[in-house]
Amino acid sequence: MASVEFSIERILGCGSQESCTRVKLHRPWTADFEREKENFAVYTDLSSSRPTSLWFTGRRPRTAFTSQQVDVLENVFQLNCYPGIQLREELAHSLQLDEDRIQIWFQNRRAKLRRSLRESQLQHVQSALSDVITPEVNGHDWEQEQDQQLQDRKHDMELDQEHDRSLETCNTGTTAANEQ
């Protein structure tokens, strides 16, 4: 078997290392980057109170919510999953967060609710299909399995009802907020 040599130069199609032109890599932790930084006019926004980093220029740091903040947001979500700007601003002031972080939290929480609804519906469909497609095997305790499936379906229906109540609460809160 012939040996195959793998090298960056060979992959790039260069005959040797000397004939390849080197690409300048973005390495902000090196001294060269400090010299390059001076060539650019804007790296920090002086009007922003948020700390800026050259490594993540233009990227906002991740918000870490406290458990108390999450509790308040969850309680509000149970009443109204589509809060208006006025309610979001009040929450932002009382929780000492930016209003846009409150808005994003509600968007993410609605997405989480939709995802959990989809997953519970998928489980319900899968259990219904398993009832229909179950192969017959001699000596199997069918009554015990049917009892278990019946209990599973009851549990799935209870979960579906709980999600439906959550959505109704969410939608009634939305309707009430829109009427105001």
C-alpha cells in the first residue's frame, strides 16, 4: 500500500511551504493583533455602558437570570404569554433587566411551550400507533400490556389537558391585554 502524505500545502495545491503565501490568521491573543487594532477606527462603543471585548466585538454578553427573576417571569407568563410593551417595561424596571431581554425571554418561553406540546402530541400518536401495530406473540400477557397502555393514555390525556389549560390561560391573557 502506498503511503499518502497529508499536509496543508498539499491540500492547498502548493508544491512546497516556501511557494505558499501565508494567510494572516485572526489571533487576538497575540501581540500582532494589538498592532492591527490600532489600524481600525472603531472597536468600542463609548456610549455603551456594557463592557466590550475585542474577541466578541458586537456581541452582547449572555444574560443570567436569577431564580427570583425567573419566578416572576413565569408567574406573568401564566397570566399573559404575550405581554405588551408597557408590561415589559414595568417588569424590566422591577427586575432590573433590559426590556429587550424580557421580550426575548417571553419569545423563548412561548417556543418552549410549543415544543412541549408537540412532544406530548407525538407521544400520544406513538402510543396510539403501538396499539394498532403490535405484533401477536404466543404466551404474551396481553391484558397486562393493555392495562399499562390504558394507564399511559390516561396520563398522556392529563398532560394534554394541562397544556391546553396553559394555552387557554395564555390566550385569555392575550385577549385581555389586547382589549386594554
